[in-house]
Amino acid sequence: MLNVARTRPLDSKLAINRGGRKGQAGARLTDATRAALIRAGCERALVYKTLVLTGLRKSELESITVGQVRLDDRPHIALAAADEKARRGALVPLRTDLADDLRNWLAERLDEVQSKARLAGQSIPPALPSDTLLFCVLLHLIRNLKKDLTAAGIPVRDDQGFVIDPHSMRHTLATMLAKGGAAPRITQELMRHSDPRLTANVYTHLGLSDTRSALDSLPSLSGSVFAGAGPLAPQLALTPYKRGQNGPPSDKLAESEGVRPIPNGLDAKPGNVNENSPPTTAVISGPSQIKLTQEVAAVGFEPTTSRLLHLNKLLKK
């Protein structure tokens, strides 16, 4: 998009407007016109870049003068309170590459002013006046942005119905900061929001791929849960209990564990339990608590539990 914004002014003027060669490059331009078009394209691309990397509103950027741009070892823009939406004023930091672009842009502006003064026989100024506006192409910014988006193949309105305009670039900054892992407090400060919920809920736009990437960045939890595990069915099967195996007789063992034997004749009553099911030998004393101590039919956990609940009710009679 920035590349399209930089080249479109010249490309559109070079294109032939009529005849058999309509749309092809070949129009004749003077050197001065060509230079002005190149300059306009570079300025427009720099405007977009500044909006995205500073979060400045269009009205705020329109107020910035050369004297408010500090390009020393701590590059920033000093936004006046009268020109800020919140009327607090702010020092807006500049990323290194943006500061370099602005430095080159101001050098070009100064060279142009000095060249005009030289041709007019006037004194050559050593620097730009501090009240000189930083940018001059903001008047038709919205219209030119739509044309640049179209030329770059970017829909002006997205699939959710949102329209791209200069203020969208503030949303772009907040979203890029979130994707880049910036702390919410830092993002809020750069956006100059008094409420962090505004930064997080309105200006930050994250999709499923972003949340998935965040999960993928978490440390590994010792590999797969199933790595080296055998078949699950034997581990989940109920362990049979055999009378007198590895210890005291089953009745005494059951009593020592709070288990009482089921009286004979209660193991397969017609109409209550499947008559083909093997008997169950023990139920833990106490309300609604059941413990299996002998192999039951392989009918799954829920049917088996239902059968045992019925037997427990019989025991309480």
C-alpha cells in the first residue's frame, strides 16, 4: 500500500487517457512536473506511515509543525494540548525508521525552499521556519486514500462492513502492538486512552489466527499425553475381585473396608436386573456410594452403575 501511494501520482499522470494506447504509460511530462509528482507520492506514503506508527488522529497530524518535530537522540512529536482530542498534550515517540524518513523529508523541504529563494534572488534560509506545517497533502487525504486502496487491490469496505479511512490507522497501530506482544499498559499509553477497555475492546482487532498463535507460543507441557501409553481399554476396565486372593477371606476383607456382602437371592431378580448379567458381590455401606469388588458385565459404566443402584435400594429394605 505504501509503495502504491508513493508511485501512483506519477503513474497516473504518465498513463495515456485516450486513443488506442489509453491506459499505457507514455504521456509526456516536464522534469518539474515529474519531480512534483514524485514528491507528492513520497509525502502521501509518509503521511500513511506516520499515522500508523504514531496513532495520531488526522486532525492532530494536520496541526503538527516543523518546530514540534524533534529528531534528536529521543525522536518524538510534541503534540500541543490545544490540538489533542483530550486536551492534555503529549509527547508522541517516533520509531527509528520513521524518524529517519521524517528527517529526509524535512531536508527535501528545506532544499526546495532554498532553491526557490535562490532562483528569486532572495536570502537563502538556513532552516525551515518552525511554524511550517509538516505535511501539505492532508486536504484531500480521504479521497486519495480511497484511490490508493483501490490501486493496491484493498477493498475500501471489508467483509464486516467496516470502512477504511485515516482513523482506521489508529486501529492498525493498536492491533499491531497487541500482535507484537506489547503490554496492555504500553499500548494504552501509545494510544493515549484514559480507559484501557477502550484500547482493548474497540481499537484492538484480533482473529482466530491471532489467538491460536498466542496459544502456540506457550511452553510445551512435556509432550503428548498419550506418548508411550498402551491401549486405554485395559487401564479403564474394572478390576475383578477374587475371594481369598492375596489376603484374608473376602468377607473379612470387605468388612475391614466398610463393605458388607449382598445376601443370597438379591443378585438377579427378574424385572429389576438383566437376568443374564453376572452377580455383583458388594456395595459400600452409606448413601448412594457404590464399590465393585467382583467382575461385572461389560456393558459400560452407566448401565453397570444403574444396576448397582437398584441393588443398593434392595439392601436398604
